Amino acid sequence: MASAERTDASFRRRRNAWDCPPSKRQVVTIVVCIGNAVAFGFFFFPLLNEPSKVILSIIFSISFALTAVFGIWTMTVDPMDVNVTRAEAGQRPEMDARAYCKKCDTYVRTDSKHCYDCNKCVSNFDHHCPWLNTCIGTRNYFYFYASIWSLLVMLAVSSTAGVWVMAEFALYSTDALGLGSVFFWVTSAVLATVNIPLCFLDLTLVVFHTYLCISDKTTYEHLTGKVSQKKARYQCEDESESCDAWSREERGMQHFSVTGRFDPVQGLAGQHPAVEEDSSVTSSGESSSGSSYYEGGAAAAFRGLAAKEGDPEVKKEVSSFFFGSSVTEVEEPQLAQSPTPTIPAELSLRANVGREPL
């Protein structure tokens, strides 16, 4: 029965962004990028004057190429937790696979989340991006981050070229393409209406993810106020080390003040109570320092962009642009009690079918 469920889940799983059907927003993203390339090459480029024509053309060409490469790679890479593939192949999970996902029916990394949109666990899940029709995790986050930077440059250059051309047309009434003033202004207005707002939205997205990188957080952690079980364990270990060092020093000084000498045995004995409290992180991954985790103007500003029930559709679209799909479309695997997970019996038997005994 478990094997049948696993096979069925694998059949419905989205491997990457190119699996059908494509999302409407993914199509919009592709149309905007290709449309900007066509508009710049056949509309803006002939109307620009030297030396701005050469400079803007070089910058636009490089940024468009990088956007295409990084965007396509982001959509092509499968960010799924490798332990799901290993389990289906009958291989033993990695040492870090200590969380059990009921949907994937296997042990996964403690920083993985199960995305319902893609129907798979994603390593170090950041968010599900509807504009690229794929999840963003460890394996493709760098390419995603690079793509939004290059997209920002491309949109900025395209917007600058549009404003530049409109200013020259208004001042000198040039009609180098012979298109007529009405067609020129309508086309320029449409391109400016699309590109300038997108440029500012993408700028905010770049600032947001730069803030996340500096803060060592993911989009999911920012929205939920939780840290992954893996990161919580590392934070607990770091806090334990610093707290233990402070505790040893304080106890040593206290013992010195009483006896007039330092006893290394007494000074190093025991553990500070704060260490035991900090080390008891719940399996939900909720940070013990959640209040300080979100302090700061930047965090408050980005939190305000998150849409809630009853908000206007415009805000929901903006929230989707920054944060991807709702966190309700994600499930956290449960931390296993046993540190050494075992392979399901049916998988072990299936992996050894046809093999000769040693």
C-alpha cells in the first residue's frame, strides 16, 4: 500500500517549471522579458543617439542574456530534497535526514518543507515562486537571486531608454522610424507603464532578498517567524557554547572571590541553566528569540507587504510577487525521535530485486 502511494505521489510531482501545465504568471514573465528585448532592439535602439546608443545597448544585451540564463536555470533545476530520490532508489538517507514527511513517506533534511504546489519536499525551502512556476531552495536560490538582479538592470535600462527617447521626441519632434507621433506616444506610454512599475517592484524584491541573505533567513522564516529545525539546532549550539564560556568564567570568578584562589574543577563544573533552556528547541522550529528576530525597520516594512484575509486583490498580487505562494501551501516535516532513520522494508526489498546474494 505504501509503495502504491509513493508511486502515485511521484506521478503527480512537479519536477521543475517546465512540467505542464505552465502557470499564467510564468507565461507573463517570459512575455515581459522577450517583449522588452524586442522593444529595445526594434524600437528604442534606432531612436537612441550616440554614445548612449552603444552604452545602453551593451548593458541591456548583457543583462538580458544573464536574466535568460539564470532564469532558465532556476526553472530547470529540481530543488527537491535528495533524500526523497535516495529513498525511492532504496538507498539510505543522509545523516541530516532526521525529519519525516508524511506526504513523501520518507525522511528528509531538517530544513526541508513540503510544497503542495509542487508536491515534493524542497531542501532549505525559501518560497514557491508562481512567476517562475517552481520552488526556490538550496539548489536554485543562487540562480534565482542572480536572475532578479539582472532583471532589475534590464528593466532599468529599458525604462531609461524609453524616457530618453520620449524626451528627445518631445524636444525635437524627430520621427526617425516614420511611425507617426500617435503610434510613437502610444507605444512609448505602454512600455513605460509596464516597465517602470515592474522596475520598482523588482528593486524592492532585490532589497528584500538581500536583507534575507544578510539576516540568514528564508522567505518562509520571515513570514512565519520560525526557523528551520536544522538552523535552530545550530543556533542552539552556538548559544550554548557562548553561554557555557560565560558561565565558566563567572563561576570561576565567584569561586575565586570566596576562596581566594581559582579551582579549575569547581570553575568548570556544571552547566549554566540558560544552556539547558536554550537547547530545548521544539520540533516546530520556532525560535526562542522570536521577538528580537524581527526587530528593525526593514523587517517591519517587509512584514507590512504580506497580504492577509480581506486585503484588496492588488495587495495580494504584490504580496505574491514578493513572497510567492501562501505559507498555508507548505507543510513542515516532523522531527523524528530516532537519529538514525531506517529504510522502509518494501524499498529495501525493491532495491535488491535481481541482485545476487553476497
